[in-house]
Amino acid sequence: MAHEENLERTQKLRAFASQTANDTMRQHMARAGEMQDDMAIRRARDERRGALKSRRRWFVAAGVLIALGFVFQLAGVLPL
């Protein structure tokens, strides 16, 4: 959500700055803005992907600990 707000804010700032620019500068600013938008979107996707990987690792670790606890409880009940 913060990435979307930041992207919208920078787009509005670029639109405001390009109002008084001449045609060649406006085209240059539009192209540079598209590149910056693409990089910001890619960075946000990478951060989200990293967060999802981290959550997945913790979920798997919790599952393994639960399974180990179950196995140890069974082992404690069995007479040796």
C-alpha cells in the first residue's frame, strides 16, 4: 500500500513539473517517468516476494516443530 501511494505521489509531482516544460523536455520527462515507475513497481514486487518467502519459511518451520513435538510425545508414551 505504501508503495502505491509513493508511486502516485511521484507521478503527480512529475505531472506538475512537466506542465511548464517544452515539448522535448516533456517527452524526456515522460520516458524517464515510465522507467522510474517500472523500477518502483519491480522493487515493490521484489520486496513482496521476499516477505512471502520469509512467511513461508516460518510456516514450514512451525509445521516441523509441531510434527517433532507430536513424535516426541508419542516416543514418551511408548514403554522401552
